[in-house]
Amino acid sequence: MARWTPTTYNPDDFANRRHIGPSPAEMEAMLKAVGVDSLDTLIEQTVPAGIRQSRALDWPALSEAALLQRMRDVASRNRVMTSLIGQGYYGTVTPPAIQRNILENPAWYTAYTPYQPEIAQGRLEALLNFQTMVADLTGLPVANASLLDEATAAAEAMAMAQRVAKSKAKAFFVSDNLHPQTISVIETRAEPLGIEIIRGSECDPSTVFGAIFQYPGTFGEVRDYSRECAALHAAGAVAIVATDLLALCVLKEPGAMGADIAVGSAQRFGVPMGYGGPHAGFMACRDEMKRAMPGRIVGVSIDAKGNKAYRLSLQTREQHIRREKATSNVCTAQALLAVMASFYAVFHGPVGLRAIAQRVHLNAATLAQALRSAGAEVEPEAFFDTITVRVGVGQQGILAAARHRGINLRRVGRDRVGISVDETTDAGVIARVLDAFGIADPAKPATAPAIPEDLIRESDYLAHPVFHMNRAESEMMRYMRRLSDRDLALDRAMIPLGSCTMKLNAAAEMMPITWPEFGALHPFAPEDQAAGYHEVFADLTAKLCEITGYDAFSLQPNSGAQGEYAGLLTIAAYHKSRGEDRDICLIPVSAHGTNPASAQMCGMKVVVVKSAPNGDIDLEDFAAHAAKAGDRLAAVMITYPSTHGVFEDTVREVCEITHKHGGQVYIDGANMNALVGLVKPGEIGGDVSHLNLHKTFAIPHGGGGPGMGPIGVKSHLAPFLPSDPRSGDLGAVSAAPWGSASILLISWAYCQMMGGEGLTQATRVAILNANYIASRLAGSFPVLFMGNRGRVAHECILDMRPFQAHGVTVDDIAKRLIDNGFHAPTMSWPVAGTLMVEPTESETKAEIDRLITAFQAIRAEITDVAEGRISAEASPLRHAPHTVEDLVADWDREYSREQGCFPPGAFRVDKYWPPVGRVDNAYGDRNLICTCPPLESYAEAAE
């Protein structure tokens, strides 16, 4: 009979049983392979003793069940009301099929940016649908794959206009009818670039290089901007229109008015407000301007067999490649949210979208008609969904009466109230609004539009067959599944991308973001309705301060690049407050790739610092540059551990040299996954850091966004953190006060379930996993940089350059890994011809061993080439990746089908088959197509 033996195993220990991949026994075997007796010993050999934090992170961990109950309690403190505030944020209905199959599906939310197009064909097609949707609705031929939000898209459009304008004017016109938060972000962007902002109701084209108008306006006005666009063109200036995609389903499109650029948000296409985000901003432009467009553009190319294949086009727009010559630091998009918006358009089709737009407009007309009938003064005469009511001294009373009835209205000035109806507005909502105005009579439905005849849209849109597919849910579900099957995401396999930290995004962390208590809040709703959110903000901020050693945080930046930009703006504002004119930013070549672009955007002059042979910052070169800069030294930007994947012993000296010359130290948080619980950047000399919450703190990458990049600062910089975009003060960097607030819940849940001890153990295991890979592969591939004691940090760089002598390229190796069932590591960055591998703490030993097996098999194939048994051109390396079409076609290759299609490491039963062969990047750039091609073009390609 079995004896009762008490167990110490805790099945609810999230950190060690669910999040951290290797078991204790597996760690023992891995430590043995690394050549150390314990994890403590490995950390001592890896992390310099002089920078280790003295006090452990010690808050307790919650189980998944306890976390979800805590989330329910917090959610209950938010009060969900009907927000008719508008201002760029609207109630919308997320079709359940899209919520379940896209937003809540790890096949979509755990994917990475489509840098390896062969294994990203599904999300690339969905993003191409998004671009087509935006191009069609705006009436402009080229659109990008999304930007961070409407306000930052408008700021990017201003910078783009300055690049392409024929006018040499230095000023930019901003119409008073723009949303206030958009004006705020534009003014922040303009100031360090020396752009003068001219605000008003009428523009003098001769004085500006560009102008931006809102259509429909923030207070509801709908007017034709054809005359303004023509006048701007005559003066060599650029016309920009910030617009609304739903309105464009019934209104004349900006392209038909002569607009050069259109920007806006796709939020109301099925993406919840989420107290501010994330949402997909968009930009479209005239064809001749496309090479100046920021962000990513998905294009159509061909694969090795001539079949159509999607890819990211114009790769040089990836700004980290251009470094200090970059014109934008945008290196991500809002891919997941753009995919949702594109599926919303597919789900409804043009007829459905027009019906929704017409219903929204007629509800607004009904409301305006009822208010006017009761004697109210309603503006404007022509509108889409927004009206403004002049109420005089009764403003406060009407706002309060509406809130009493569960409705938020917009305060406009001191004597007006704004009302924006949306897709969720019905007769009951209209009745409650009228009741708040003291109108008891039922509203008579409007039948005539409040849109001038010449502004009603005449052109067709969304003509491509994808927007006319059978919208039965069975067909929609299958289309989403087909696209996800073409991708490789974390739900299939390890994605060992260096500097990208593709770790577990736990289901319990993700679930609350779709709860209406979090998703249905307007970002400009009264704060007392968002008490739950603010509890999360306060606790997350406190935990991030404890983790980093900083004194204050801003949660506003809604990407890592925005965090860099916000951090440097904070430094610049600090220097300016002291009357110091500092403009030089020192950036080592080992720093993160977007750093130079961020510095340039802040008006700083970038000076590059060399690396020593071991990959460290060249301290002598750094000290010389700092001394030369003297009292002009504004900042140094370093990444720690460095992008070369090592802990540098000299980090404190770098900080001390910078401070000696009066500069501030910006420590990029891209590699924070190697620091949490071990090193606090704010204690080793950092003045400001951004944290990539979509890396270290478990927000999923979503196929190329969303992300969050909050910045932490020491106390002397706290007064200069980003301002509230509603305040009118300079310094806002995003449209919403707390950025993409809804996904902050994910990082908060991660910190809660891991606990302080679990977070520290995660860092330790991330370092173990990377050193295990480096140790196991060192005999096959040179490890480019090692720390002074022969250890890497949480990632390692494998040098593929020696194989170029045999005709084998790093691209060959990356594509061959697809055959093994893996996403390639980060390719040719930070060093050309290398692969940077980051396993994270979440990968199990079995999956890491599978990757090692794949690499070793590839090394054997390289040896076959090197020793003359097969040429590089004839080898499976050059033909990779292999598709099912390759498998079933006539086989005339010098290696077997088995070797080509089922190499070591690949699953036999559950093998991932890429849908296309190797994509021709050069062809795609020469023949740029960035909207859905007509179906006959596929037939032509097949012939």
C-alpha cells in the first residue's frame, strides 16, 4: 500500500511551472553542459559583481486563479458608460468571430514582425488587405501597414511633407479643427526640428511647406478642402487630411479633393477603445511620395518559382539601417490591430460598411433634428456623426445630467457640448441624451442626410474579391484559419530572435483585455470612471520603479521607439530648463538600432563611438568624444547588456564620464530581460530608460505590434516627463494620456503572477538558456562576442561570415532553419553576416535542443559544400525553404527529398510547410505593388 508522503510540488507556481521552460532537472543537465556547478555560479561569471543590486525583488506571486479574481475586482472599479465624447475614439462592435479567431488567438498575437516573409504569408496578406482598405477609402493609391495612432501618424505626415515639399518655407499649418491631442503631438514633434507651427482657421499657402485639416472636423464640420489643396499645390506645399474611415464610406474621399497624404485611426473598425489603445493609425499618400513614407509597406513579389508572394517592401525604410540619417524612428506598426480592422472590412464588405456609416449618420441627424426642434442651437449644418450644441451657462448641468443617465458627453469650451454617435448608438441612447437636455418627446427618425450633395461619395471602394467573399461565419472562420496556417508563431515553435525577447504570453495575462470593463472605456472619460485602470497604473509604476531603480515613470509611449524619443525629449527639456544649450548625443555602434534616429528627431547631433575588438564600448574613444563635446554634451545612449550580447564591465565608467561633462545617460531597455532582479539601470548611473513591455514584460508582439515603451527617470527628470495630450502643453508623444492602456494589464498580470522572486529567476534562466546554446554550438559556429569571463548575456551572436568563402550566405542558413521548423534568429544585425540568438527563459530544454540539432545539421550541410561534395548553388541551403510543391514535383536535385524536406529537428507529423519558396526581395522593390492585386494576376504568375 502506498504511503502518504507530503509533496513540496506546487502546481499553482506560475513562474516555475508555467512560465519558465526548463525543469530543475533539465537545468542541472544544462549547467553541466555549460561547465558550471550551479546557476548562482553562472550568474557570478556573467554579471559583473560591481553592478549587482543588493536588495532582492520580494513581492509575493499570485496563482493564475488568484490573478484572475484580482483582475475581476479591479475591473469592477471601472464604470463602463456610453461615451459619446468622440475626438477620434468611438464605440464599435467587434464581431465575435474576429475577437475569438484573431484577438484571442495565439496564432495571431504571438507572431513576430514579418522579416522572414516565407513564414509570414498569412499576416502579410491580412496587412495587404488593410493597406487596400485604407487606400480605397482615402482615394490615395499607396498606404502603409499602420502607424502607432492617429496623432503620431499626423506628426509623421508633417515630417514627410517637409521632405517632399517643393516649398522652402519652414512653417506648417495646423487647422483649429484638428483633434486637440493631435495638435499636441504635432507641436511636440515640430519643436526640436525647428518647424514653426501656424494655427488657425484659414491657411496662407505661401508661408508653409504643408498644412493639415481634419475631415470631418473635431467639432463635426464636414467641408470640401479641394480649394485649400489646390492653393497649397500652387505654392509647392503639401496637403494633409486627417480623416475617419467610417465617414469615408459615405463622404467624398480626400484623394478626390486633391489631398497628398491622408492619416487617421482604424479604431472604429472593430477595435475596442481600451482606454486609449492599442489602435492602428494609418497613412496613405500619392504614388510619387511613397518612398518618403514612414513605417512599413507590405508589397507583392514572387518566390523562387515565380509564384506570388508577399513581403515587407522598400526594406531600406527600416530606420535602424539608416541610423543617424533616418527621418523617422518608426520600426514597428500596430499589426495585430490593423489585421483586426482589415478583417472587420472583410467581414462587413463595402455594402455592410456603407450601411453602418449611413445608420451612424442618420442617428446623428435624428439627434440634431430633435435638439433643434426643441430650440437648441446645434452646429454645424453639415456633419457626419458629431454635433456641437451651444448651451451657455447650462454646460455643467447638462454634462452632469448626461452622466447621471450613464452617458459621457464632450465639454467644448465654456458654453458648448459635443456629441459623437457611433456604431453602438441606438434609439435608447438618443432618448437618454435628449432627456439630459430636458427633452421628453421621442425623436422622429431623420430620413435625409445632413451632408451636402457634392460631398456625398460617388466612387466605389473595396472592389477586390476578398471584400466580397461569402460572409457566412463558416467561410470567415476558414479564411482566418487558412491565413494563420501560413504563418509561424510562438504557438508552433520557438522564435529565437535576438533583441526581441519572444517569451511566453500566458493566456491568463491576455484574457482580461477583452473584458468590457477594460475594453469599452473612452480615454477621455472622467478619471473617476476608470478607478480600476488607475489602480493598475499606480501598482505597475511602483513595481517598475522597484525593478529599475528609477523614481518615476510615464506610461504614455506606445512603442519602444516612442519610449526612446520621449526619454530624449525629457533630457532635452531638463537641459533647457537649466539654460543649457546641449545638442550632442554620443551613441556607440553597439547601441540599439533606432537610437540614432530618435536622437535626430529630438534635434540632437549624433556622434558615433567605436567598439573595442571584444565588442565593448571603446572607453578611450568614448572619453575623447565626451571631452570634445564638453558643455554641448546632452546625452549618451547605451544598450545594456550591449546589443553585442555581453555585460560590459565599464558601464559605470561610461556613466561617470557622461555625468562629469554634464550629460545624461539614456540606457535603452531593449535587453532588460537580462537585468530584472539582478541589475537596476537607475542604480548604475542611468538617468532614463525605456522598457519594452512587449519584450521583457510579456506583451505579445502581435505580428509587428502592439508594443509599449514606458520611460523611467531619476527624480531630477520627473518634471519633464511627457505631458497629457489634452493639456495643450508641449511634450505629449501619443494620442492617449496612458498610451495603449489596455495592454498594460498584460504586464501587470505578468508581474503579479511571477512575483519578485519569479521575475529574478526568469532572468537567471534566460542567461542560462543563452549560455547553453553558446556552449553547445561553439564547436560548430564561432560565437562572436563573449564577456570577459567567457559568458554571454541573454543572447549570443553566431558568426556566419566564414562560410561566405564557400558561397554559403547567412540568408541561406536563415531560410534553411524554416525547413527545420524554426523562425530564424535576428539576421545580420547588429553585425552583418551573423545570427543573433535569444532563447528567453520560456523555452524548454527539448525545444532548445531541437534548435541546436537543426543548427548542427545545417553545419554538416555547410561542411559538405566546403569539402566539395556539393556546390552551394545545388545544396539544400540554397533551395531552402522547401514547400509541399517542391516535395511533389519532379525531383532533379543532388540531394534527397528526405534531406530537403525533413531535415533533423523538423517534426514529421506536425511539420510546418512554408506556403511559398524563397521570396525575391529585389523584384518586389523594383515592381512595388502594395494593394491587393487583381485575381487574374495570380493566374498570370502561375502560367
